[in-house]
Amino acid sequence: MNNIVAIVGRPNVGKSTLFNRLVEQRLAIVEESSGVTRDRHYGTSFWNGKEFSVIDTGGYVVGSDDVFEEEIRKQVDIAMDEADVILFIVDVSDGVHPIDDDVADILRRQKKPVFLVANKVDNAFKSYEKSEFYSLGLGEIYAVSAINGSGTGDLLDDVVKGFNDEFESIYPEDIPKLAVVGRPNVGKSSLINSLMEQERNIVTNIAGTTRDTLYTRYNSFGFDFLLVDTAGIRKKSKVKENVEFYSTIRSIRAIESSDVILLMIDAELGFESQDLAIFQIAQRNHKGIVIVVNKWDLIEKNTHSTKLYKKKIYEKISPFTDVPIIFTSVTNKQRLLKTLALANEVQKRRNNKISTSKLNEFLLNEIEKYPPPAHKGKYIRIKYVMQLPTLAYPAFILFCNLPQYIRPTYKRFIENKLREEFDFTGIPIEVFFRQK
């Protein structure tokens, strides 16, 4: 059984700073404004020989009419349900806040261990100020400074005492990561919620709701993925807030760390320049790609509409057009499992290893039929082909006498032949020519 720790508290008390400290990475966005963390997201921590998961949550606000704060409150409730231990963070600089009383009232009813953590205790004088939090009725108070780490050791010593020694990570290394990417408000979080059949991620009709990168295990219908929901990537000219800038960086990092991406586009808006930019980021990073045209239920259909729509997309992403395109409606739950099936096929192709004998038998025969054009009277002779075994994506080396004279058009010819014979649909591949 997993050991899970949830970090809760009102806005801007340092929850995300403590989360980053515990997981030893800057996974959560930290900014001096309330409401920055909107969804819960997970990391893994290790202390005293025990490994455990940590959930960061948005600030808990009671009785607010704000749409985001209402959604944040739902996410905190879910996190508390999932957790084995709850860390309730308060700010020693502010003293007891009315919201702290409200949150403490909720936590006193929890049948789980609750650790009251007074944050921002940066000196000995402030450590005396923690005593006023005894009024919350949650027992011992742990004085910490999340920003420099003081006091966190004593806190973790007590947190892990009741944990199981055996721990199964919620992020097994061998599970492929499937990143859901695209411009803001195309339905990325809605797709994951539909697949998980619960409101795992905050969804509103306001663009830019998702700001952090979120991981969700999907293990159903024969599929096993880590679904990665990312903040919508916008053009740089539209990135006005610091928070949105960091979100864009995290989205790009999510692409870089994933295996396959689902590039979601809005059927009504079409494949725009920003979609092409995201596509090219994934292509440059050699990720498997499936293009998902969402909101297809809003498009007036005719018998050729999908063919025409695909043709327009392929014109924009040329020359790499060997990419699957699927038309979905997340709202109507149309073709969602087929989308996962496509992603699963792409992932398998990305891991495809072709034997050297099969490669040489096929490709040297094709090269004999269509040899590379001579350059200044010099003939190029390709003698041997092999796939690089250590890379996470398909890459091939062709050994020849004059690699510097190979033209880009012939390189594309070789790539297309490999695609036709070995089926690399959705996979960017690399072809290198080297001196034998």
C-alpha cells in the first residue's frame, strides 16, 4: 500500500515551497500571490529508508464565490481523501487566520494523522510565536522554514514513523508517459477527466486554468499509461504573467520527458501556427505524436470533411506527414479509447528494434535500385546499415564512403523507405550517414 502525504492550508502559506523541498525538485510553481497552485499534483519523497508520495494542493478557502477557489476546495477534499497523513501548513508571520480556524475544524473531524506545521520560522524569536497555534486544537506544532529546510527533518522523522517499509511508487519507471498538450482551452483536462471518470483536474471554460503539469495513472481496458496534463502553451506575446511563463516552460518540459504526446487542437479553430510550434517541439524531441481534433461534434459534417481537414493539417506539418489524426468529442466521449489505442500503437512502434540483418537485406536492395546521385563524378557507395541500440527512439546509421555528399532529398528517400517497410507512423526517426 502506498504511503501518501497531503499538504493543505490556506493560500500563500508556503505549501508548494514545502512540497518542492520534500520532493527535492522544483515541481510546483511558487509565486508570492494566492491561488497559484490550482490542481493537486504528486511527487515522491524519501526519508529514513521509507519512500512516500506527496500531494501538493491549492489554498483552501471556505465560503468563497470565486470559481477557481470553489474548484481548488474540491481538489483539496479529494487530496485529503487519498492521503494517509495530512500536513496542515500555517504561516507564523500572520498568526492564526480565520481561515486557519475553518480548516482546523475540518481536519479535527478527519480520522487520519494531522501534523500542524508552522512555516516561515526563520529565527529563534519566531519559534516562540508558534505557540498561539495551539488554539487550533491539533496538538504538537512543528516549526519549519520550507525555504531553507530548517525543522523539516524533525517533522519527517515523526511523519514516517507509521509508514509501511514496502512501497510501490505511483510512478513506475517502465510505464510510458503520455503527455496531453495543446493551446489553452482545447479540452486537455476534460479528456483526462473523461478517461478517469472523475474530476481529477480542474476544468473551467477560462483559458489557462491548468498551470502545473499533472500526472495521473490510467490502468484500464488493457492500457497502462501515466497521463500528463499540461498547461496550455500560448504564443510568447500572450504570456504576460510570470506564472503563465513558468507554465509554458513546464509544458515544454513535459513534452521533453514524455514518450508519446497527444496534440489536441480545437476543430473550430483549426491547426494554427501555435499548434505547429508544439508539433515541432515534439518532433525535435523525437516523441511519438498523435494529433487529436477535439470538439468535432461542433463541426457541420459532409462526406469529405475529415479527408479535407486531414489534408490541411498534413500540408502544414509537411514534410513529416506520417502522423495519425483522430477526430474526437470529449464532451460526448466519442473515440476516446480509440485515441488511447492509437497512442499505445505509436509507443510500441517507438520501441521497435529491427535486426541488422533484416535492415541490410531490405535497405541495401532498395539502395541498389535507387543509388545516391553522384557528386562531381564521385560515386557514393553505401555498404552497411544498423539501428542505434541505445536511443529511446528509432535512429539508423548508413555507413558509406562519401557521407558529406549525401543530399537531403536522398536522406528523405531512405527515411520514407524505412517508414513504408517497418511502419513508423507517428514516430520521428533519424537517419545518419557516416564514414565507414
